[in-house]
Amino acid sequence: MLKLDQVSKIYKIGAFGSKDLHAVSNVSLEVQDGQIVSLIGESGSGKSTIGRMILHLISISSGRIFYDGADVSRLSGRALKDYYRRVQGVFQDPFSSYNPIFKADRVFKLIHDEYFPELSGAEWGEKVEGTLRSVGLNPEHVLDKFPHQLSGGQLQRFLIARALLLDIRFLVADEIISMLDASTRIDVLNLLADLESRGLSVLFITHDLFLGYYISERAVILYQGCVVEMGSTEKIYANPLHPYTRMLMASVPRLDRKWGEPAEAPNGKPLGPGAGCVYRERCPIAYAGSGCDREQPALSEVESDHSVACFHYTKG
Amino acid sequence: MSLQADNLTVYYQTLRGDVRALESATFGLRDGEIMGLAGESGCGKTTLGHSLILLVPPMKLVAGRVTLDGETLPIQDTERMNDFRFRKVSIIPQYAMNALNPTRKIGKMTEELLRSRGADYQAGLPELKRRLDLVKLSPGVLGMYPFELSGGMKQRMVMVLSTLLNPSLLIADEITSALDVSSQKAVAEMLVEFRNRGCCNSVIVITHDISILYQIADSIMVMYAGQLAEKASTEAIIHAPRHPYTRLLISSLPKIGARYTEKKLAGIPGSPPLLLDPPSGCRFRERCPVAFERCLEAPPFIEIEKGHFVACWREIEANAQA
């Protein structure tokens, strides 16, 4: 089980780092064993930053990350390598994840050299072929090829296979299907869901709400580094509460309904920039004097397993 | 018909032979029509779009004729196309975010662009500002450098630039793919608004996302492996597709309310053929669930209902019997 406790990431920007940019602010979330959790938000919402912090690709500014009860916020050396045996990531662009001058299966060889030096070549070859089959690839068709000879879907499954070779327990899947064609993306998505049934936990980072709904049990909606709504996917989709979640839902192009007029008549007035709720500048129901211009509302539970951070619901 | 393409065939010349990226495309666009062009990567949709505006090596026009508003477009002649580019035919390129000159302020760049086409910047300024307003950009952006704008803002800026001379045909190449759902919606709706206000006459929207097309397009043309598979009104393509490829493409999209645990979606097995040496007959044959003997012969792209074109023997035969 992976748990984030009040994790923040602050970047120094401006001349001599004179200003702070809060990429992620006090995010707490949990991913249980064998669960897929979707992390949903627009670009700049901090969703990838969270994934990278979990993978130790960037450091954490404050807060702590626990894995199976142990604090893994600051690891290095052997402990970090052990952590990578259990936690791995797959990223958006499968083409730039490979070095184009080497054959694609070099990623497997590197894992062999680094983590399984005790296995003989033949044993390792068997393991690789078995894993490739489990991600729906035919080893004869994909081994010994250069990255440009494989399709995006195949490369992406290669990377998932690479992660699986390590017997991982947790996968960070950062927009892994947004660069794939409609006809192949669904296969990669189904593969992720199959992994879940094998007891693997997945943090599925996406900006597409319906993909999140299709695959995950729980969803976390992020806006500008803050969690605005989280809970069971079914409850969020049946009853989106935060105005941001509603706006996202209404913007998704779908095949059964056309974009209409805004469903929600604005009864407030979006507030100008300043302190207060992160969504105040775009919110149709924000108004001055309600707390929206004072502070970021805390997450509060409105029904079991469904929390929202909006003063509109916490006032009662 | 605003645009009419007949038997348009474009190959890429490579050292290993010709890549048949676009073969025998025959289609028309009505005045004011927004046509969506959909298909997987490598199906030739971008080749089709680019051949109408900038056909340069390694692209090679093998056959075909294109007329725009009754005038033949000299698409094979890069020099003569200069008179049409930007004025009559314009494009919003795929990476519009990187299409702005980073060393010029946006206003300066617009001025240079207009001067190169013999248009006057100062005279066009009120209209330019009106259009910036239309895409919700403040006139202040003209005094800014591209790096000061966000991706969505640059995209909208390029939209304004591309349509400044009211082109008859606008080609929008994957303009929404790199954007978030909320900016995606805004950009797509602005494109419709531009058409409604006459900033451009007809539009070809190239995208792999059919659900976007359902929202904005009047008609959709589906391509597969360099050939046209089906063209019909948006409603017909989404609700009554005739080509098996279109059907599979639509059924592989996640529906609202669909969940993995309840209803597992399926992709399309197999992958498109290589266009260096494509198989004879119907190119979808290998992946098609309803292929039969006749598919060894290439199907023609014919109108089986008014405005509904399809290239599939099953449908053509069923239609002949009816």
C-alpha cells in the first residue's frame, strides 16, 4: 500500500529563486494493494509531479510518502534500488523512452545486468518471453528489433513488460495511452486492468475522465496542485460536486451527446486573482465573502467515500 | 462544391521505393462544410491535408486534380501555389504551439506575414483585434513574445493568423490533440464560430479523435491505409456506419458509463499494412471480421446512399440487392 501524507512540491522561480511556485500543495492520498487509482487533472495540475515524486525522480519539498508502512520519502543507494524493485513507472511518450541507436530489447538486458545478475542467459530469455506473452506480445515478432520498427502500442507494452520483470507491486502509469491510436489504446488499458486482477496497484495519471472511469475504482481530481475532489469513481461520476469536476465532465467530447450550453447557470461571479480557493478565477459559483476569497477549502466528506474541497458544500 | 478532389494520388519517394500514402482520393466539400478526416496514425490523413497546400519532396503527385471554387489548384507547382497559400488555402499546423517565430513580437510577426502577401497591417488591425476578441485573447498579445503565452493561447493565436485573409479552405491538422479537455472544447467551438462568421469558407479537420468530430463536423471521412474508407454526414458515420473499419473504430472508444468490470471494450486486432508495398485488394482485409473472397479485389469508393460513400464489397453487394 502506498500512502502520501501532506506531500508538497515547491519550485523556486524568478530571478534568484525569488518566488515560489506551488506545483503540488499538501496532497494526501492512498492506493491500496490491487487497486487502480486515477489521478485526473489538466496540464499544470501537478499530476505528473506527484507521479515523479513517488518514483523519486524529483525530491519532495515537504510531507512524507509511505510504502507498506515504511517511510520512503527520502531514499538513496541500496534502499532506493530495492524500492525500484517494487515500484516502477511508464510514461507518456513511448518513442522517447528508448535510445534509438540500440535495439528495443536493450531495456530488458539492462534490467538483467542490474537486478538479476545471478540468472543465466537462457533462464532470463525464458522469463522475458513469458512476460512479453503476458502483456499480449508475440516474442518472435518484437524481440531483436529497433524502436522505429515497432508501433507505439508495442513499445508501450514493452515498457510495461520491463516493469513486470522486476515483480513490481506498484506501477505509476503517467498518461501512457494518450499518444496511442484509438484502436490500440484500449488494448493497453485492458492490460492495465488485467494487472490489477493479479494484485498490482496502479496510479493511473490521465486527463481523460472517461478513461479514468473505465478502469479505476477510485479517482482523485487535481487542480493547481490541490485535491479538489476524491473518492469512489462511481460516486464522483454519478454525482460530481466540485464546479471544476463538473466543468471537466461537460467538456469531454462524447458520442452520445453534443456540447450544449453550460449546464450550470453562473450564480456567482468569478473572483479576480488573489488568495483563497485555487479555483476562484474560473469558478461559476464563487462569490466574495463566502470564504472563497479567504482560504483554500479543506477536503470534507459529503457522503461515504466521496470528499470535496469546496465551501459551497462545507457550509451545510 | 467549394473543393473537389479527383483521383488524388500522392506517394512519398524513398530509397526503397514509393510509399503509397494516398491513393485515388475522390471527394468534395460543400461551401461552409466542416469535414472531419479521421483514421489511425499513418493512414494518410495528414498527407491528404498537406498535399492541398504544400506538396514538396519527398511527396510526389502521381495523379489527380484539385479544384477550389471552380479554379484548378496547381498543387504540384510549389511556385504557383504561392498565390493561393494563406489567401485561398490556409493551414493550422499540427504543432501550432511551435509555429510562431520566437524572436519576434507577435504583432511584428503578423505585420511581416501580411506584408509578404501584399496586405496592409494597419488597415487590417481593427479586424485583427476583433478576431482576437473572438478567441478571447486581449489585443495586448500583439506586443508579447510567443514564450509569454500558454499552449492554448498560442494555438488560438495561430488560428487567428491562419484565417486572417479569409481563406476559402482551411486545413486544421490535429489542432486539439495536445490540449486539455477544457481548452480542447474552447478551440473546437472557436473553429465552428470562425466558419459561421465567414472567416473561412470550408474546413478540413484532421484528427484521430472521432468524438471531437461528432461535436463540430458536418461530415466525416474515414481513411484507412492511404485510401478512403467511408464518407458521410456526421450522424450517419456515428450512428449508422457502413464500413467495418469505421464500426470497429467507433466501438473501441470508451463510452460514458462504461466500466472495465462490466463491459470490456475491444481494440482492433492486428496493425495497418506497410504502405511501401501494400497488399492487393481491400487493404483492411487482414483485420476485417467480415472479409470474403471478393475482398481480394480492391473495392471502389462509391455512393450507396445519398451523400454516403463507402469502399466495402459487403455493403456494395448488400446495396445492389436491395
